[in-house]
Amino acid sequence: MYWVPIFEILEERGLEVLLVNACHVKNVPGRKTDVVDCQWIQELHSFGLLRGSFRPAGEIATLRAYLGHRDTLIRTAGDHVRRMQKALVQMNLQLHTVISDITGETGMRILRDIVAGVTNSKVLAAHRHGRCRASEDEIEASLTGNYRREHLFVLQQNLELYDAHQRQVAACDGELESLLQEMAADHDEPPTPLPPARSGSNRRGNAPRFEIRNVLHRLVGTDLTQIHAIGPYTALRLVSEIGTDMTRWPSEKHFTSWLTLAPKNKITGGRLISSKTQPSANRAAAMLRMCAMSIGKTSTARGAYDRRLGYRVGKAKAITATARKIAILVYRVLRGDIDYSDPGAEAIASTLIASCPRSAAPEGRPPGARP
């Protein structure tokens, strides 16, 4: 990260700065020194042989920094949750077997009472929420254990650290909301109103508690949450990684190639040697893959595509291919080329039927039967 301060300082001074991938620069043969490297980079750049890596400019980079810090807080809080579960198991308290999330309303009430010194399992089980699937008797049985002093101390400290991280996340959400309001104030109202929220796209898990769709719609000019498997928080994180200006990529093929979701074909002598996707730490690609994993469970066109491809080539390749399809939709929506509307899973089925006519079925085999 040593390049970040000098990059930002030079950019603030009005200079055009290029962040070049080190893999694209080869050293001059001979003794390697910093001076020789600088001269070689300067010579390559003077001939126009170096391309700058993508980095969102202006307030989008600030938004990405806030969201990156927020993700770090969430992950660290998750580490403390796992340590609390470890302390419970060491006391032979199997609370996680009857409650799916110990950080829920029932779990947090029980944990705070345990830390306060309450060890009566019947009293602890009385904190059961009405929506909890486990009965009070099951919770009471899971809370009969060995309350040792050292494990209680570890549980108490990790609970305090978890609460501290939750307060930091709330403060970060306040900064995020203020930044988004400032960014949206600089943009005019979109010509098309915000469409109704898609069913199932409500706030989930660790998403911020403030309203995202309205601000993001004014900032982007369209509603990315209409695409299935992309919720408001995921859409916000995607915008922080790729920005709102899709002219940075000449076409959707350039965009999916930058995401490393397109196959990298190696051809020699007219023969294809390899077509694997290139490994990358691209955060936007990771988000799209997560969306592809969830969209496979839906009755949508992309969900049917993921299931059909997973049956043919395996789940891993199907996820990458589906993530590429979602990336193309994001690219076209942000460019304003399309207004997304899912055709449904029947569209994929009709395509398959059209590509496999009944007359093409061999004798002795019914139409549509698998070979």
C-alpha cells in the first residue's frame, strides 16, 4: 500500500497518474537497481506501452474506502463471535445446536445473563423469543454445562469486543450515510422514478440500516436491485468497486475480462491450449460470484441457466459463467442500454426446446430423452 499516498497527492495536484501492474513491466537484463527500473518504466511509458490499472476516481474511491473498512469491522466481529462459541463449547453449553445465530435476540439475552453470573438453565431458557424454533426445554437442555471461571472470563471479554465493534459499525454507517447524501446532492433527479422494490431484496444480515435504494438510484440514475440476486447493499458495494462511468471499458467483453470472469484463451498454431479463467483478487468479481451462487436457487432465467450449466460442466464453472452473465447485465444497465426485466425460467426451457426439435430424435428414443 506504499503507492497510495503518493498516488493521491499527485492526483490532487492535477497530474495524470497511472498505476501499472508490475507483471506488465519487465526489467532490463543486467544488474537490477531502482534506478534501472525507473529508467525502463519511463522508456516504456514514453512509447505508450504501459496501461494504467482501473481505480475509481473522486468520491467513489472515498466510498470504497469506507465500505472496505466496514467489511473489516464485520469480519473482526465475526472472529469474536466464533471465540464466544468456542468458550461456550468449552463449558459444554451446546447453544449453537438449538439456535442458528447466537447473536440474535435470544442468543444475546442468554449470553449477557451468563456473563452477569446467571447459571440456572431454566432462567436462561426463559429468554426464548417467540419466533425461535427450539422449545424452552431444548434450550434449557443445551445450557446445562460446566461454568468454569476462565471460560466465563473469555466469553465476557469477547462479548465486550463484539459490542465495541457493533458500535464502530454503527458509526461507520453514519459516515456512509452522510457521504452518500453529499454525493447524491451533486446529481440531478433521474428521469425515471424509482421502481418498486423487488420482492426478497430487503435488508439482510450485516447490511446498513439506513435507506440505500433512494440515494443509490439518484447517484447511479438506475436501479441495480431490479437484477435478481443483487440487493441494495450489494449494489452499493459494486458501485464502490466499478464506479458509475462504464465508458472506462469500451465494451462488455472488456468489462468481463477486467473482472477475470472471461476465459483466457491460449492459442498456439491455431490450436487452443487452455481457456481457464485467470486467478484474481478482484472484489467485484467475488461479489458477482456470490450473486451467482444465490441466483441458482431462483426460478429466473439466470437461475435456470446456472442449473443447466452446472449439470453439464460442474458447479464451479457454472458459477463463473453465471457471474459473467450478471456482470454483462450490470454493464448494460449502468450504461443505460437496457431496462432489466427477467424473462423467467421458461425462456431458457423454450430455447432448449427450439434447439432440439422433435424430428432430430433418433429412432427408438422418445423426443427430449437424454442420450
